[in-house]
Amino acid sequence: MRDTQRSKVYKWERRWITTAPEMTLAECEALTKRIAKFYRISPPWVTDGRGCRRALYFHNDNNIALPVWSRQPIVVCHEMAHSIVGKRFGRTASHGREFVGVAMYLYKRYCKIDEAEMVRRANEMNIDFISPRNCTPKKVNPDAF
């Protein structure tokens, strides 16, 4: 499936990526477990992504690789959004509307980013997304969309 929004989504997210001190790998793993428990999914393995240029979620292995620079809540939430979408929606565009809605919900809940600001900026950038309000664990159901 073609990932037509990838570059727009990365540009949209850059607004919230900080230069804050990175989390430890153990703290990143604890956050993934909290999110997975909240969504009632199996948590992915969290591995040291040194040697990788970017953070990655591997669907087949249920694994998140985090280089040192990426160990911050927003990046962990981004990779967890991939995990949640893959497990709840199946095959979709990697940065499609389902991903963006779930990511917004996670950014609001775990990174304290203002939902209205995220929605406003996504609309300005013509990013397609489902409402973050429809991305709570009770509502994330593929039949709902």
C-alpha cells in the first residue's frame, strides 16, 4: 500500500520533537508497555537502534528499534502508533489516516500536546486523519471506519 502522507506527517511531527534529554531504553520500554496495556495489545520488544538512522517499528517481529537520539516520548508514541494500527486495522498505509489519528491520541495522552493545535496544523498541511477522539482503546475497531 502506498504511503502518500509520509513526508507530510514527518514534517508535521517535527514541530513537537524536542531536544530534551533522551529517555533510557528501559524508560522507553516502560512507556511502550503502558501504551500496550492501555490498548490491550502485546507490547513490542524495544531494542537498541544504534546503527540505525531512524527509529523503526518492525511489524513482523513486533519490535521497535530506537537509536539514542530518538529516545523521547513523541518518537516512542509514533512507533507505538504503528504497532496499534497494525494490530487493530491490519494493512493500511504506514502513515495513513488511521495512523495519524492514533498518533494524535497518543501525543495528547502521553506527550501532553494540545489536540486542537495538532488538528489545526494537520488540516493546514492537508494531512488526512481520523479524529483522535475515535482512537481511544474502546473505539479503535476496524469496523468503525
